[in-house]
Amino acid sequence: MGGGILPGVNVSVGINWTAGQTIPYTNGMRINIFSLDPAAPDYGKDDVPWNGASVRLLPEVSYKTYAYNYIGNNVQFRNESDPVLIEATSSPLTRRTYSRAFPDEPTIGGITGDMYFGVNPSYTVLRTMDDQHIDVYPESIIYTYTYEIRGITGAQFIHAARGGISGFSASHFLATGQLSDTPSTVLFDNASVNVANGTITGSFSTFGRLDTANGFTVEILFPSNTPGSGIVQETWDVTVQINNGTNFHILIDDSGIVIPDEGGTAAGGWEVDLNDWNDTTVPLN
């Protein structure tokens, strides 16, 4: 998609936000303006301010306009120059401890911020010197799930906790709102441990779940001097909890997890393979 169109008239593209939305106040918006006339060129612009920008478009041509934020949310894009196939994607992420136990599903990283997308289906530019406006109203296309795991014994020995959940979409097709057909596992980290209550809580953000089973897995790291030890991994089927499209909280009420005191310390070293604990981001081609 090319740069500015020199001939034409000025048109203001207004990005309009509503109460409760997290407005990206940096120049982190992009606008894609697709000509509905095959003979006229398209227009694309990065680094657009949060409230829009002025562009020059050809008069007597109709355009379809997309606006979306693209910085700081771990979202990448494919086919940005195609008004039908344009796709927002989660970044691939690998974790060997998870993949060894569940090798059959690709793994992706959670979305780290919100993503908004808005469309103006058609605007015909007039041959006039008067002000012209294309208005776009972005809406969030991200779903945030929270989780709580109760009934943990020995929570004081937990060093870190994170996990993953299967059966989610790795991408969102902006033009149609459809999700990818292939289920992926969302890997999440930075879970919070409440020692007094024996709980682990946290959240993850995603493009949404697919109509398939959802296995929710937690991985807990604890200090250990015993070879082959240092990680507790538990999985639950939470499909029934979240398959109605309205419940975004996962509750494991009585996990039965017991974290042993194996006498390991951070200074003495852990026998767990720390390379297995690390995530690896896989760049998209």
C-alpha cells in the first residue's frame, strides 16, 4: 500500500473513542483506505495520532476505511494491503515444559494490551473545497479472561507460576470478524500467588476461544535440590465454564495442589532446567 496521493482533496479521517475505552494517546494508530474503484489507488498511513489525520483522496471515488492500533500489544499483521484478507495475529511463543506435555497444538503469546479496530464501509469524496470527514469508531476485538486457583498447600514455597489454555484463536480477520480455524494454546505468565489464602490468580488476553475443548494448565516453579524436580504442572478441563461466551472467569475451587518443601534455595541452585522455564518468541515471516 503506497504513500500519500498527491492529486485530490483534503479529507479528515476522525477516529472517535467512547467512554471506557483505553485510548492509545501515542501515534500508534494506522489507517488503511481502500478504493472501491479498481482504477483508483489505495492509501495507507502509519503513526497516525489517536484522534485521526488529514489525507488527500481523489474526488468522486468511494473508499472503505479501516483504523486500528498496532503498537505495544504483541499483535502483528498479515495482508495489510488486502481489504478482505487483512489479519491481526498473536505472536508465536514456545515453552518446552508445556510443549513436552501437550505437543499437538501450536502455542502463542497472550496479547499484552488492548486492540481496537473500526471501519467506515464507504465514503464518496466530493469535488469541493468544503470540509469533508470520514468517521471511524473503533471497538475492542480483545477478550480478557481472569483465573483463580484455590486450595494450594505449601504456597509459601512457590517461586513463580504461569501456564496456558488450549482451544483459542491465534488471529482475527479484521474485515469479517472471523477467527482462525486452527486451535492454539495461549501461554501466560506473571501469575500472582497469595500465600495466606493458598491461591494463584491472573489473567490473559486473546482474540477469543474456538468451539472446542479448553484445557487450562498451571505450571509452578519451586526451589529444589532434587534432580528432575522443581516444577508442578496440573491441567483441568474448563470447557464447561467458558463455552457459553459470557463467562470470562476460570475458577479451580479445590485444586489439591501440594508444593513440597524440598529445601532448595535460589542461592543453592535449582535442579529444574531453567531453559525449559523460559519462553521463546518466534518471529512471524
